[in-house]
Amino acid sequence: MSEIGSAVLVFVLLLAATGIGVGVRPLLPEEHKAHETVQLIQLVIGMLVTFAALVLGLMTASAKSGFDTAANDLRTLAAELIEFDTTLRELGHDTDDSRRLLRQYTAAAIASTWPGEPAPGGDYPRVGTQDSAGTLENEQLGDMLTSVGQQLRQLRTRDSLQQRTLEDALTQYRRVVDARWRIIEEAHSSISQPFFTTLTFWLCVIFLSFGLIAPRNALALVTITLGAVSIASSIYVIVDLDTPFSGPIMISSAPLRGALDHLRK
């Protein structure tokens, strides 16, 4: 489910739970409205609020940490591409085709991963996006990198110095591939659906309790609605951060664009 869909669903469920509480309260016998009962409900609400706050805080921290990790790995991929291209230059004109493929891969990866941004100029395949979260996982992009590795392995060296440079290039090629797959794995959502469902249930119980004990006036209802909006917005941020290559909060394409500029020099 998208980040907007998740936030709207939680908001609607919380208001529905509050409405159920408000509707059930007049039907309760008077002994259920006694001061001792209200105190017990408040204690249970306090316990659930504490649990929900801890879980929301941990989920936010985890999503932000995953987002930062993916951003750092993207910068690592950009640096690896620059270093790899530099080594290919040292091997001479025999690697011109490999360098061209590397430039095309980088430009195509930018265009497919950030379709809402201006596409890089130049001649490169316009690959389709296979997944709204993690578009670096594309068969055409993978084939382009594979072709670079195959061309390097077929290269014949003339002396020991060039042989060592070729070995360095193959090592750097493997690092580029590894960095790409790390980003692909990090691009997918890591939020457990059963865990998310359980958290939503806790929040609904809390707002149901609010409806049972809240006074029936406009200020109380507005306050509860603002609380539901705040909870839904936190869910929105968590889900959006958990998918770093989709939604309004996205990892910047600047590192790869900077690498592409270097590759084109």
C-alpha cells in the first residue's frame, strides 16, 4: 500500500473507533461510568499509549536509518563508478566500448529511478521501470553491467603493469555490482504487514477509549481529530521513508548525476 493510502486508512480507522466509543457510551449502564471504571480505563489507555509511542518512535528511527543507509550506499555506488571509469581509462582505448556502456548504464539508471526529474541528455537506452520502489532492479540495466564485465574478461593485456590494472578494474567492477544490489535490496519496504496491523489495532483501541470517556463537545472532538491527523501523518512519514526511491521523500539523484558528469569527461 502507498504511503498516502496507509495514512488515510489509519486516519479513517481511528475516527471510526472514536465514533464507536462515542456511540456506545450512552448505551452503557451507569455503573460502567463510575469514577473507578473511568480511572481503570485511563490506566489502560496510558499503558497502550506508552507502547504505541515506543513502537512509533522505533519505526521512525528504523525507517530513517534505512533511508540514510540507502542514501549512503547510493553515494558509494557513484564513487565506485568514478573510480572504475578512471581505471578503465588507464587501460587505454581497448576499454572505450566498456566506458561507453558504463555511461549509458548510469544515465539509464538515473532516468528510470527518478522518472519525475529531467532525464540526462545523451544517447542511452530508455529502459522501463519494473517496480515503483527500487527501479534500479531492471533486467536491461543488469545486462549492460554484465556486458561491461564480459568485455573486461576478454581483454588481452600487453605487460604485467596492464595486467595488474586489469585486475584492479575487475575488482572495482565487482564492487560496482555489489553496490547496485545493495541499493536494490534496500529500496524495498521492510515494514512487516502483521506488525503494522497490530500497531493499527492498538491505536484503534486507544481512540475507542477516547470516545468512551471524552466529553461530548466540539473541542474534545476537534482535539481527538487532530490527534488522529498527527498519528496518520507519522504513519505517512514512516512508510515514505521506508521506500527511499518512491514518494515525496526520495533519495537525491545528485550523486549519480555527478558521477555521470565525471564519466563523460
